[in-house]
Amino acid sequence: MINLESVSLKPSKSAQLRRMLDSPHLEFIMEAHNGISARIVEEAGFHGIWASGLSLSAQFGVRDNNEASWTQVVEMLEFMSDVTRIPILLDGDTGYGNFNNLRRLVKKIEQRGIAGVCIEDKLFPKTNSFIAGERQNLADIEEFCGKIKAGKDSQSDRDFCVVARVEALIAGWDLREALLRAEAYRAAGADAILIHSKLSRPDQILAFAAEWAGRAPLVIVPTKYYSTPADVYRQAGISAVIWANHMLRAAVAAMQSAACAIHEIETPVYVEDRIAPVEEIFRLQGAEELSAAERRYAVSGRSRTRGVILAATRGDALYGLTATRPKVMLPIGGKPILRRLVEELKKQAVNEITVVAGYRAEAIETAGISLVLNPDYQDSGELASLSRAESCFGDDTVILYGDLLFRNYILRDLLDSDAGIVVVVDSADTHASAGSASDYAYCTEPDSRSLLSEDAYLERITADPPPGARLPSGRWIGMWRAQGEGCRALKKGLADLRARADFSRLNTPDLLNHLVSSGHEVRVLYIHGHWLDVNTLDDLDRAGSFAEGRH
């Protein structure tokens, strides 16, 4: 049981961003523009990501003039958020329109786990601040304050942050105008102020910070004055520094260098040692996590699981119905039993299916299978048929009797098992009697029908329980699976039994009992009904009801 008191819950992304802005320590936020760059930023140790408008538009190959729609930006943000655990602050330009556009933007990015948005007091559509910045018009102060209020009123997460970006210094206004705007935006509800400058020295920023005097968290973007030591920002009371486009610029330089070199020398041989190996790309994409998930949930395992259906017998008890076809081709609800089996396997991505036929093999007409013949079907048992399919086993094999009908969850649960060998046992059928033709299973634990019950293992399967023996744990239904070491044990068990003089008369329970007596664990998957096999005319009648969902 999980001790909830010992579980340390990581704060939400928006709460992380708010803590960064309110921290007495200088924080650093790095730009990212897609999923892989966001993951790299997090791995580098940064505590926050700047989803730069310049970089996002550039990775689309368009200008930073709102040429990429806000829905395209939000779609990329979703990828970035999905692969990271640190907060993302969106460079929201002017909010992509008026107050109403910003309200919808806030709702949509909150839904994708984005921690905050920064909006700038320019007019829509915006132009990048470093392109003719002094000729750009600024928004009316009251109008921009209304936009801030609309954004704050629209958020559902109390920690979501709206950062107001003051462009007055970029646009050629003086310090007084910048302070006037910043104070108005703070009063309107902005959680932090971003003050921007295009000078190569931090003089304007430091002067603003001195006058601002910590009235609200202060964020800067030292794109031009990048050589200033970080301690200068600390002493000035700056809350956070955004490195706004360095990931994009680094990637562009590296890609240009690689492309030119490969084009010039017509081979990547001299570039390979200077670029990331393909394995690193796989790692950043989370390939190992997918592999682990496949191992846990058997997704990839299912795609490689093979099926073997034993279908060599006629079905003598069904009289004239099998005069010209084997039992597995009898129609149930208009569809042959074998086709139903094949469809159930394929639903669970078991696509490589081998059918071992014998009697009237020419009558088997089901697509999507490989047919193997047991010419001695009349004088041999199930293991002789199974041996004919041994070359088709692979490393994960489901083996079924050909006359089975079952609800699909039984096969699904069998494929979800991580056991090397697992058999399906119906705990609803425990009334064995002498002379019974059923294969009754004795197991280490009864079926408690509890999710927390201990694993049960097969002790033996028998059709003739000894007098005075305890009730069996259930009936083996004729479905089992071997994978990995279990599949190798299956092959070894077949080899052992082939050395016996009576091998031709042995059936599958003999093999399972041999595996148990040889020390191999055979786990039990308990079910409680929801299946049947077709041996008699009465079974055939019940099968029709079963196929229609009435049994």
C-alpha cells in the first residue's frame, strides 16, 4: 500500500512559475521552440522555459509578425508541455488581438498546462522589437490595462501568471513613460513586469529597476546586453532573466554548418563525430520510456505474439455435421468457429496464426492463417499436432483448442500477463467426477476473485481425480501462453516427451503436467465462466446463444 504521507507532490507548473517570480533569488529562464528543445532546456537544469514568439515563428519558417496563428502556437506549446515538468511562460505577443482574444488564449493554454503568458503593449499585429523598434506604436495604456484585467479574470488556476511587457524604452520613450506604464499594468493585476531595452549596455534597465524599487517582480531579456555579469542583475533586484532566442540560434548555426559541409564533400563522414548520434535523438524522444511501457503493457509484445490453433480433429460427437468438414469449420451465427478464433486473436494484434489441421484440411478456408498438416491425426494426440507447429512458435506463443468460444477480455488478460507460462482456468467449474472428460485443474491457491489475491500456480491437470481428492480449483479451458523462458521450456518439454514411447497418445495436459513436475512455474489466470467449447449438438446450440451475447 502506498503511504500517501511519504509521497512528495511536485507543485503545479503555474505554482512553480509563481515561486520563481516571487523568489528572492535571481532565476533564469531559457528559450525553447518545440518539444525536443524544451526537453533539452529542462535537462540542462533550467527551472523555466520561455516559449519565444520569435523562435516559435522561426521554427515554422515565418516572420515574427503574427504570421503563425495563435492556434498553431498553442499546438506546439502542447508538445512542449507534454515532454517537460518545468513551467512554460508563453511569449504571447500582444495577446493575438483585443481583450477577448486574450481571454480565449488564457483558457486554451491553461488547458495545456502552460504556466503563464507575457503580453506586450504594442499593437496587433506586432513586429519584433529589434526591427525598427522606435517606429512602432504602443497600445493605449487604458486599453492595455483592460486586456490585463481580462486575462486575469479568465484564468481558472489561481497561480497562472500574466506578465506585462513594457516596450516604452524600445519604442524611444523615456524612463518616465516606462515607469508610468509599468505601474498602471501592476495596478491592473499583472503578476510581473518585463522591461525591455535594445541597448548593448544595461543602463536603462538598471535605472528602471532602481526607480521601480521592487513594487512587483521584474523580468528582463538581455538579448543585447548579454555580457553583463549576473551579479549586476542580482544587485539590481531583478527577479528573472530570460535568454530569449539562444536555443534557436544555436540550432540554426549547427544546421547550417552541417548542411554546407555535407553538401560540399558529398558525405557526412566528417560531420558525424560533431553532431548528436541518432541514439541521442531516440533518448530525447523518450524511446526508452516507450520500450518500458511496451514491456509493462505488452503492446509491442502483442505485435510479435504468435498464435497456434489445434484443429486436427473431426468432432465425432457431432455426427453428420462434420462429414465434409472439420469441427472448426462449423458455423456459429453464420461464421465458422475457426474464423471467430482468428478474428479474436487479430483484435489483440496476434497476427501470425498457425492452424494445425488434419481431418478434411482442404475444407479450411479462413484467410490470414498459415496451415500446417498433421497427417497422423487419427492415430495421434494433441502433442503430435503441436509438434508440427513448433517451428512457428517464436518467443511468445498463445496456444488454443480450435473449438473455443470466449469473451475477448479473457484473451486480453492472458496477453497482459508477464508470466513465462500461464494457463486459463475457469473457477466456476469445480465439480469433477470420475470418468469426466473435462480437464480439471488443481492449483496452489483457489480463486478468491480479489484484485489483491496471491498468484496461483498449476499443480496438475487431470480428467480423472483420485477418490477422496479435494475439489479441483477449476477447469482448464484449453488456452495457454508461453513467452521468453516459458517458450523455451515449452520446446524443451516437447523434446522430453517425444522421447517417450507413448508420445503419440499424449495431449496438452500431459505437457503442462510435465512442465510442472520439471520445476517450471505455470501461473494460473482465473476466469469465471464466459467461454464454452463445442463438442456436442447441445454445445452447438449453446454456442449460437453465446455468439449472440445471450450466454
